Amino acid sequence: MSGQPTTRRELLQRTAVGFGSLALAGMCAGEARLPAAEDPLAPRQPLFPARARRVIFLFMSGGPSQVDTFDPKPLLTRDDGKPLPFAKPRVQFNSTGNLLKSPWEFKQYGESGLWVSDLFPHLAKRVDDLCLIHSIHGTNPAHGGAVMKIHTGTDNFVRPSIGSWVTYGLGSENANLPGFVTICPTLAFGGINNWSSAFLPAVYQGTALGNASIPSEKARVRYISNARLPREIQRLQLERLARQNREHQQGAAEAALEARINSFELAFRMQSAIPEIEDLSGESQATQTLYGMNDPVTANFGRMCLMARRFAEAGVRFIQVTHNDHLVQWDQHSDLKNGHEKNAREVDLPIAGLLYDLKQRGLLEDTLIWWGGEFGRTPTAETANGRDHNQEGFTMWLAGGGVKGGFRYGSTDDYGYYAAENKVHIHDLHATMLALLGLDHERLTYRHAGRDFRLTDVEGHVVRELFA
């Protein structure tokens, strides 16, 4: 060995494998977190009074059908089998035939009288908490582009995800947890780009628990523990790194290197915090039953929803829960009835349980729940008994977090193909959610490559009619 002292960069390179579990010595010594001026995840005040403090995004991968879930169309039932009486979109994913009525009955529920199909008997009991938006529309009929659009605001570039923007704007309320967590995300259709921080500092990237091909009971943050080194040795290593870090900071700052150091700091603190949230053994049997964890049909998604509540309770800003398996879950190009019924049985009870649990704990009023897929489905038939992708008009719903409960906004046409009244583009939805969090989508910007970027690009307006 040479007699030259090890440089800071060399130390990082040589010990990178173990650094997934490390942090700076000050963190090991029990400090809550770095001073706000040095901590990129320090809580920040919103730009104006916020109605919500956090978001739980229930992503129904593949695209649920609006005309079979929350948007009944009597004329679709009446004209089953007839041609669509107006032109189909110029750009379609596949070709479709004549109109196909819904296999399910719709009923009105709650004091609000909102319509819900027989697919969601448990969620129907929570309908007075829902704010249904029937006029969502996007720009891309393919899964890849549409999934990216929902998550990042663009369908053809790598840009920061909405969870990263929220964490960049507000920081994290818990020093020992990331600001953005995604539970069992799909690795298809953009994969990590859907929870990436892109050109934002790396500390704002989503932390994944497992992926869609792993049962939620086995979903863990990778490399959360360091079985090779005891904490005392980790601490000695990082005391040395801390000294070199302080010396290095006297020179020119390196943003990428600093982001990596910040991730090491957070990773050390997560070693104890994440396993506590992942461990559901302390939840009562009644609570586990509320989420459907006693039933193999609902247990997988129910566990994800319960973990989402625990992360929300612990101060994580943005939590995403993805309903998917190795297939595109809600993508019923054929066999609509069996496919949608299977999917709805898996999520109906857990989502209703999540809404009830948040409400009785006093968390729903400042937790914004967002439900939906990357697009809806056509009212016309594909392969006789399925529906094709439809980005032209579909339904999403919000709950809690300062929105009106038992409320419907916008509409599609008489057959459910196009958004028609009070249209809400994906950019408008993103702008509205940021406003509920106290963030102005036009002012939440980041300078990159010579221009200011934002989640909504140069579009989007806030739909204040949704605000309670």
C-alpha cells in the first residue's frame, strides 16, 4: 500500500456495498436530523395553507373501465350491440366493434346517492367520502406512455415522478423514513422511471418495497440491514467519512456525491424504522380483518393498504400502492366480466377498510387518497367480450385531504367514450393535488439543462370546484 491517505472518493468507492446501511456519525449519535439548511428532506412549509399533508395513490394498473365501475350509462345498456353513433378517436390502440353494455348493475348509495356498480359492494358503503371525477382525459392510448403520464406528467421523456415533486416541495415529516414510498410497484411500462427523481436530487426518489411480482408479505426494502458489520464499526467508518466530508465541503460542492451521502444517512436511520412499519404483528385481529388479511383473495392487497396507513401515520409524504401482478391487472381486452370481478374482489374490501381506518383515526381529513388507472376503457367491444384502452374519458376518484365527499364532477358523453363536461386533463389533476398540499404547480420548479421544469410542464389548472 502507498503511504498516501485515502481520499473521500476512494473511501466511497471501496465501501459502497456496505453503505446501503450507513450514515454519518452525527446520525449514529442520536441527532434527529441535520439542520434544516443542510437536510434536503427537512419539513418545509407549503406556499399557502394546505388541506392535505400527504397522499396515498392507489394505482389500478392496466386501466379499470369507467362504464363498469362508477359511471353508469343507460343508453349503453339500451343500445347494446349497436354501432357507436359518433366517430371513434382518430388514434386507437386496437380496433373495436359495436357497443357493449356493462355486465353489472349500478345502484345509488349513501346520503349523496352516488352511483356504484355491483363490483364494489364494500366501497359503496364509503361513497359519501368519495369525490368522483368522471371527466379525466389523457393523451396516450398505450400502457407505457399513459403510465408515465400519470406518474410524471409526460409520456415521452424521463421526468421526476409526482411523489418526487411532492417530497421536493414539502420534505419529509419523519427523519428516519423516506418522503416517498412505493409498495409493490410494477416494473413494466417505464418501471423505475415511474418513481424516479430523474434530474431532481436523488434523495427525492421513491423507495420501493418489493415489486409487483413479489407477494406483499415478502416485500421489503432491499439492503435495509448490514449483517456483515456491527453498528460500532459502521460508526467508526462514518466518523472518518464525516471528517473528509467536512473538508471536501470547503471546496466546490458535488451535487451527485452529496446526494449519495444524504442517501447513506437516511439508509442508516431506516434500518430500525422501516422494519417496524413492515411488521404488522402488533395490529389487532379486528384491524387485520378490516383490511381483508384473513382472506387469501384480499390478503395481498390488504397488507399493502395497511402498510400504506402505517407509513402515512409515520409521516411519509407520498405513498403509492400498486394493484398488479405479472400481468397488466385491469387490462381486459377479453373476458371483461371474469377479469374485472377478480380484480374488484381483491381490492374492494381493503380500500374500504383503508378509508374507514383513516377516518376513525382522524387521518383522512389531511390524507388525500387518489384512486385510478392510467386510462379507462372503451364502451365498444373488443373480441366480443372485452374493452380496449380509452384515454379520451374515464373516472378517477379522490377522498379526504380537503376534497368534497359524496361529490361528482364532470361527465363523459352518453355512452362513456369522451370526456364531455368540465373536462379534467392529467395536468389539471396534478395541479389540483399539488394545490391541496399547499403547493403552486407553476411555482414548484427546478432548474435543469437551462430551463425551469415543473410537474405540469406549461399546462394545468387547479379544479377548485373539488375543494371542500
